[in-house]
Amino acid sequence: MTQVPPRISALLNQKGGVGKTTSTVNIGAAIASLGRRTLLVDLDPQSHLSLHLGVDGASAGRTAYDALVEPDIALRDCIMQVRDNLWLLPSTTDLAGAETELASHPDRNRILRERFEVVSDEFDFVLIDCPPSLGVLTLNGLCLADEVVVPMQAQFLAMQGLTKLLETVQLLSQGLNPALRVGGVVLCMHESQTAHSREVVQELSNFFEENAGSGLPWDGAKVFMPAVRRNIKLAEAPSFGQTIFDYAPWCPGAIDYRALAERFVREWELAHGVADSVAGKPTPAAAAAAAAAAAQAAAAAAVAVQSSRFTPETAAAARAARLAKETTRDTTPTVVAASLTRGAKAVANATSASVETQQPATPSTKSPPTGPVSATVARTAKSATKAKSAGKATASVDVKVATARTNAGPTKSEPSASTPVKFVAAATPVPQQEPDIDSSHPFRAATRSRNS
């Protein structure tokens, strides 16, 4: 294969939350799956790129902080391999203090570029994840890079922010890094069904076409296609420390990033004399590894489908397992004993309730009457005694009537003794007492005069 210089790209956007780190990780992983040696540089103190790959900067050993601050440590000693053909320069939160420590350095913005010259021949593609601010860390990444790739959403405010970013790149190209240019825009979390997104994409394409041949840093820039569709799998993958190709290799996000990386590699290799038949294509080793992984995934899927398929054999096995479970549950000695105990208690309660209901309603001199009607007679007799002592003659009549009804037995309108009876106490009318009104009251005097 023709010798191709490394393509060093800084993914930068001064607006946060636009998919910058997600694009850096997944584009890099897709390029590595094609057999190209890829290096990812995490210059963000938040260390999200490192965490996305399952690397904790605090326990990773030497990091980008050591590469910038410690002159005696070689850059190669800070780089670690995380996948096949994929290497990482991890980050740590200590990187936030590097700007203060490098404030007195005479050439603080070019430190990373000087350190990288030793290992520049070891990689084919380098992707730099820059912080969303223009400080010493971002300037080190822009001085190392040959181009700036801008991840953004197809929205109006994001397009306005792109204008400011282009001005920043133009200033840097006039001083710190004259070779710096704008490679293009990567559309993240894209929603092609909205008219607003389509209009923004059209405006971006028209802008880059109008500036073609202008000699400005964005001369030749374009909108990279395909746009990465909004996909929840892209947000879930970092929580497992995996790329989208490890987590969900055939989701829409993985398909878009894979196609984007293939075009990214192909256009670079075609521009440097690589034959069209091999430009952007996987190497033989990468193709063999991809075929083996695909075969393994297909075998696992076949096993999963076979285990969940409904057949007469699986149905019979399921029925046998269910019957065995029910038999074991029903014949357990403890369960049987508990069932017999509950049955015996239920029979005893039913028998006692029946005997109590069928007792005679006529009260005896030796034992108190039982049953709902006899209880009513007793309560009525007690009320009669109280009423007689108070001088109410009508209470004795009520007692005689209640006793007569009880001795005569239940009538058609009255329930039998075996039927539960619900009694509601009658409300005794309370005589209304005329309130005392002062005779001298004006209203009272007026009433008296009107009646007279």
C-alpha cells in the first residue's frame, strides 16, 4: 500500500452537548475496524472519551497531563491500547490544572505537537477530542491537527456558532498553525424529517460551495455524509464503557458512523494516491476478523432463536415441567398438613354457627335466651322496665306486642330465626321547646300587635 501520512483531525465545537466525544470515539473505532492504526487523544479534563472506552484516567497510569507537564516522560509511555488497531491517550481531571502550570512555558501551545513527532509514523489516523473552550489545551490540539472537524446539530443557533468557530480557525491559521484548515461538518442527532433540519443542511452546503476556491481555511470543506441519526443506543453505550460497535453494532447510529468512517478514510487515501480498489476498504486481516465476529454473532443469534422457538417438543417439555412443579407443590407434607388444619377449623366454625342459630327463641328461667329474636326480646323487656319506672304507660304495650310476636313464631313479613336479622333502632322524637323570647323585643311586639 502507498505510504500515506497520518490524518490528524481535531473535533471541536465551542458549544457543548453536540455529540463531539461520541463522534470522536465511534469514528475512531470504525476506522480501527478497517485495519488502520488509530489514535484517540482525550484533551478534555472531564475524561468522557476515556470513560466511553472503559478507561478510568485516575487508575490508567500516565495520561495526557503527564505528556504536557512532565518533560521527562515520553508520549509513547502515556499511550495505551484499548482495542485492535485502536490506541488512547487518556485524560484525567488533573488536566484542568495544566493551563495554570503551563502559563509560564515559553511555547506552551506547541508542547503536544513537539512530543508527537516521535510517534507520528506509528499511526494512520489521529482524532483529538478538544474541550468546549479556547484555552491552552484546545490550542495544543489545534496546533497538532491538520484540520478541524465540527460536530454539530442542524439547528439555527448551532449554525451561528459555526460562524464564530470559523473565525477562530482563521486567526489560528494566521499565526500558530498556518496549515490548519476546516475539513467539514459532521451532523449529529440528526432528524431529517423536519423542514428546519433540511433548511439548515442546505444553508451549510450552499455556504461551503460559495467559498470553494476562496483560499480561506474552509476552502474545500463540506458536510460529511451520512448524517448521524438520533439513536438512544449512542447514549447508552458509554455507560457500559463500549463503543457503539461493541454495544449495538447494527443499530442506526452504528450504521451511520461506519459509513461515515469509510468515506472519511477513502477520501484521504484517494487524495494521496491509493488505488480506488483498496481505498477505504478493510485490510485482509481486518476483513478476516470482521468475518469471524459476524459468524460468532450469527451463531449466538441462531442459538437464541432455537431456544425460544415454539415446537411440539418444547411445548411438551414445558407442560411436563409445569405438572412436576404443581405435583411437588400439592404433595408437600407441610402443605397437606396446613390444608387439613384449615379444613378442620372451617368445619368446626360452621358447626358452632349452625348450633347457635338453631337454638329456641323462648327464654328459659335457668339460662338466658339466645338468638337474634330472643336478644331483641330481652332488650325490649329491659327498655320496658325503664319506661315503667319513668311513668310511660305505652312501654308495657310494646313489650306485650313484641312477646306475642315472638311466641307466635315468624310470620311471612318477618324473617325466621335462622336468617340473620338486621335491627335498626327507631329514633325517639324529641319535643321541640319554644325558645324564650324577650317580650320587649321589637319583633315580638310587632307579632303581638298583628295577632290582636
